[in-house]
Amino acid sequence: MAETTDRLRRLARFAITAIVVQAVFWFAVYQPFLATPPSRDLDRIELTNPRVATLEVPSLEAAQGVAHTPVTLPHTLCCEPVYASLQMDFDLDAVPARGLGMLTYHQVDNMLVAVNGSIVVADGNLKFGRQTFQGQQGKVVRIPSGLLRAGSNTVSYVIVRDGYPYTDLYPPILAPIDQVQPWAARRLWQQGEYFLIAGWTTFLLGLFAVLLIWRAENRLFAAWLATVCFTWTGLAAYALVLDQPIGGTLRMVLFFGLNSLLSASLLGFVDTWTGRPSRGLQLAVLASWLVFVLVSIFWLIYRPMPEGFDVPAQIWSWYTTALGIGVVARLGWHAFRSDENRLVEAALMSIIAVCIVLDALGEHLGLNTGQYVVQSAPVLLFLLIVAFVQRNFRLFQSTVSLNTYLSETLATREAELAEARARETELARQQAHLEERRRIMRDMHDGLGSQLMGMLLAARRGKVDATSMAEGLQSVIDEMRLMIDSMDSVGESLASALTTFQERSRPLVERAGFSFAWTTLLNTPLPDYPPRAVLQVFRILQEAVTNALKHSGGDRIEIVLAPEPDGGVRLSISDNGPHGLDDAGKSGHGLRNMQSRAAAIGASLHSNRDASRTTIVLVLPRNPDQARP
């Protein structure tokens, strides 16, 4: 029950908004700016004795040589293509100094206008098959005072109509030119420059919609919008392009096709605009439009006139009326089902639907037939764009605020992550050094402790000479130096650790009387190993160099960094002594200790020995993740 109440409340809100927007449009926009101005303030000159004749050829001479039949205006000729003549008389008490102005509009393809036998308008072509359509536009005909005379005057029309079966003749408005021109200015502007503005406005918006088809998430929405805009442009062009490369029949096909397509595309557009398209509705709309166009073509081409026109016109009237009502119903159903906040946009689209219905039923209701949609185009589009821009500008502002917030949050999180990473790195380094200190304590207990205890017992028993005691103490001092160095930082990366090792080892080696060579064959950066692995590599190098100094008996130590075929790193530590690791192995601190360190980080270590050289080779894995901390 509560849900139904909410839906009815939403529907009522849409209906109230639509009524208010409709009232504003019709009474504050259309009526003062777009409606046809009344002619009651003109000093109109009465045109009398209207008479009509059909012609063999469209010329003034032919019209002057045939008998005319009196008629009452408005008058309709039916139903075949026709050349016709319309003549009327008017009386002047005196000739106006600036002449007269005549606003003339007939439902004809084209026409020639003459006053007292002198042609004043002869635009375009009147020949069947090549006729132009200047007669589709109203125009002010200026009648110079030199063509007028006091007393009786005659105005003559020679007209052509081909395709459309009805030739509708209306009484012109005749008055002094000073009154007619300003009065007709707005009406002619509506039928000329205003149509041009409407056409270009909808055309540019249609181009924008075409671009949206390639970029928008809802491509159907953009496609329907483009169809609505280009169809609106086509209607404006239909009224403006008077020299069309098509005949009267094809012009009628174009008229029915464009007008019905506008109604159909508007319904499809509204259906996608809701965001909840009805199943099969858009396909049904397209299919119905195609069927209507094919039926219209058949009747216009293959059926006799006026039936060939009257049947499609009747179908078009009810078809477009149904589509217009369908637009309003679809908007109302959407408002009933959804909590829609785009009520102004929905109301503007309902105005377009009402204009479509008025154009379809205007002839039956005696209204401004065929003009409501085209006249309302630029105004409604402008209002739609304003509503769209206002809504999306707010969304844009919200997006900017959201982006700013997200950027600030991201920067804060990045700083926090960097700080956490630094803490984690420092913790790993501290843990590595702590483990190294524990190892040193074990080595001091198992290595230095036992070595010093042995020297102490030998001294007490008097079984050691001064030379042996000095060598033993020197060995203990070297071990102590290595352990003290182990307490210091070696750097967090392998590159910095190797640099630190080279800087510390070179003076130590050279003081011991050895030459020291360091060679790098790498052409790529070293892998980023974890701190514990870096420390173990540093200790392996320390122990290898220390053992070479103590036990090799040579005078040169060389270290070479080279790439491995799989992307890893190979470190080679060589000495040129005759003993190498044999004596180191006897003391318990040699190859076995270094191999244990290498295995702890996922590396491999082995030694090569020949008559003149001993080489220890440490191979680090290519992937730092394989170097276990």
C-alpha cells in the first residue's frame, strides 16, 4: 500500500511539473514569440471578385487569354497536376506614395504574381517536373506606386501544383507597405531565418550525438538522440530548400517519412532516456515506422488522387497522434515506476509530444497545421540543453570534489604505505643484524672461545712457544675484527653492500701485503634482494677474503662480478696462494660456513682449486624472491 502511494505521489509530481512547464511554454514563450501575429491592426484593402482558370502553360499571357470562373476564397482545386490562374480586383481612392504590400500564401509549388499586367514576382521555375517550391513560403510582395492607379486594379497569380493533389488558394492580405512590412517581419523571420537557426541547431546537436555513439556507454540513447536531431533538421530543410532535386510525389514521401520519423524517434529516445527501456518497444517503433512509410509510398505512387494522398494523410495523422500520446504515456509510466528527478527534462519532452499531436490533428482542429514542431525546435532544444548542462554541471562539480577527495586520500594512503614499507624494511634489517649477532655469539663461543681455551691450556702446560702464541693471538684478532665489522650496517641493497665491502676490504687487504682487484662485467642493474640476503652475501665475501688473507699464502686477491645466463649474478673470489681453503677447513671456519650462508638465501657456493689459484664461486638466483631471507 505504501509503495502504491509513493508511486502515485511521483506520478502526480511529474504531472504537476509537466503542466507548469507546458503553461510557461505556451503562454510565455510560444504565444508572444512564435504565434502568428493578428492582422486586425492593418488598414486592409478588400480584394473582390476572385476568379480561377486552368492553363495549358504557366504564363501571364496564357492567363490573360482564358475565361475565369468566379470562386469564393479559400478555394481548393483537385486533383491532378495543374497550371492555374487566380485573379482578384481591388479599388483605391488614391495611390499610396510608397505603394502597397501584399502578404500572399497559397498551397502551391510555385507562382508568378502580377499587378495590372506587370509582373512583380517571378521566382524559380513553374514547369512540370522542374518546378521549384517558392510557393511554399509566405512572402511580402511590394507593389510600387507606379503600377497602381486610382480606381480599379487587378492582381493576378499564375500557379503550378504537381504531386500534392490539392491546390489551396487563400485570400492575400493587402495594405499599405508601411504597415505590412513591420507586421509581417516576425512571421517571415519565423519562416526563414528562424527555420535556419532551428535546422543548424539540431544539426550540430545531432553531430554531437553521433560522437557520443562511439564514446557513450548507452549507445542507443545517443543514436536515438541523433535521429531526433537530424529528423528535426530535415523538417527545417524541407521548409527552406525550395529547389529540391525531387518531384512532387517524392516530396510528399519525404514529408510523411520525416514527420512520422520524428514522432517514432522521440518515443525511442524517451524509452532509452528513462534508463529502463521497455522490452521490444524500440524495435516495434522502428517496425511500425517502416511499415507506415512503405504503405505511404504504395498509396502515393499506385493509387489515384486524391485517394492516394488522403489515405496516407489520414494514417499519418492517427499514427503520429498515437506516437505523441505514447511519449507522454511512457514518461508518465516512468515517473510512476521510478523516483525520477529529471522532471524538467521530462516535461520539455512532453511539450514536443504535444506539438507532434497538434501538427497531426491541426487540420481537423483548425490550428497552425504543420508548424508547431518546427517552430518549437530551437526553444525546446535550448531549454533541454540548459537542463542537461545544469544537471551535468552539478555532476561535474561533484565529480571534481570526488576526484579531489580521492586524490587526497590516495596521497595519504601512499604516504602511509611508504612509511609502513620503510618500517618493514628497517625491521627486516634489524632482524637480519640480530640474527647475525646471534650467529657471532655462537661463533665466539664455539670458535674464539675454544681457540682461546686451547691456547690457555697450552700456555699453562708450557707446551707453546712464543711464535705459536703470536700466530694464535693474531688469528683471534682477525676473527674479532670480522665480528666487529659484522655489527655495522652494510646497506639495504646488494649494490650498496658491494660498494661498502669494496671500500672496507681494499685497505685491509693492501695493509696485509696483498694486491686487490675488483672487476664488474655486469651491464644491467643488480636485482633487488631482501636485506637478510644482502647481509649474507656481504658475510660470505668477508669470510672468503679473510680466509684468503690468513691461509692462502699468496699476494693477490681478485673479485669478479659477472652475469649468469639465466639472469642471475655470479661472484668469484680468487687468490693466487698455494694453500687456499685447506688450512681454513682444518680450523672449522671455511667453505662449510660459507656454503651454509649461501644455502640460507637460496644461492649456491662452490670452490675450484688448481696449482696456482683457488676460486670461490657464489651464484645468486635471478629472481630476488628466490633469495630466501
